[in-house]
Amino acid sequence: DPSGTFVQLRLALAQTACRKRAPQRHCRVLESRRKPICLACYKFDTSDVPKVLDKYHNCGPSHHLAAKEIRQRDEAECRAVEEAGKGGDTLYLPGMFAFSRGLPA
């Protein structure tokens, strides 16, 4: 893609029996715990030192009742990130412009 590199990561997290202060290589996964699914999308430009054009990340529990809606929202957000930097010569990033409403005279 000439506008940059798009990366999408989907991670399944699991709680383990290992302690933070004494990390081990092989940790037992606690089966009865929540296992959130994380989605992260990043769009980098094509410069020598890549900059992040746009990003989105969300970690939600896999057993959530509205999992389908969350998945659809995640897909839409990642599509928007993938489109960052395309179309036109100017780059728009969220927060670049601010608008305020004037007070009546």
C-alpha cells in the first residue's frame, strides 16, 4: 500500500498461576478465569523512521453477551485505521482540528 503499512493483531490472553515478581518459563493457565480477546490495528507511514498514522486497540472478554456487536465495531474501527493516509495530499489525524461555537452577540 503506497499510503503505509497496516498491521492487525488478534491476541487471546489467559491468566496464569505465575507470580509477577518471579517469572517462570512454563506457567499453568487458570482455566476458570476470564480470557479476553484483544484486537489491535496500527497504520504506519512509509518514511525511514515509521510514524503511527492511526491506531485502534480493544480488549474485551470472550464470554461477553454482545460479542457480535463488539466484533463488528472492532472490524469497522480497523477498516478506518487501514484507510488512514489514503486519498488526498493532506493527512487528517483525530484531534488535529478543534471547533467551538461562538457566543451570541
